[in-house]
Amino acid sequence: TKSVSVEFGRKKDPVICILLHPGTVDTDLSRPFQRNVPEGKLFTKEFSVQKLLNIINNIKSHDNGKFFAWDGQEIPW
């Protein structure tokens, strides 16, 4: 994502590239690890999607190349 954000940011019509972490979502993929998830931190698919869409809808050009958690907090690389 970091490299792609630099390349796409140079285009005539720049593209903003970000990386999103959805949190731990109640899916088959996370099922083996769910017993270790703290109370209130296992999210429904709908909740996670809503949070990620909120980030996407509020992203600005200076956010290009950043990594965001489900709650909008930037995750350092």
C-alpha cells in the first residue's frame, strides 16, 4: 500500500490508497481465535463495514499511504 500510494499519487488524476484493519470480525476466519478476543471487541460484519465505510467517506488527500484501524485511529507502519 505504501509503494502503491506513492505511484498513484503521481498520476494526473491522483488516487488515494489506504490500508484498513477491520478489527476482529465474527467470521469463519477469526473463529479459531475468538476465545482470546476481549469482551466487546468481536464485531459483526455489518458493524465493521459501517466503520470502514465511514473512514473511506472521510478520507483526505493527505491520508494517502496511511493505515487505519476500524475506529479511524492511524496505525503506525
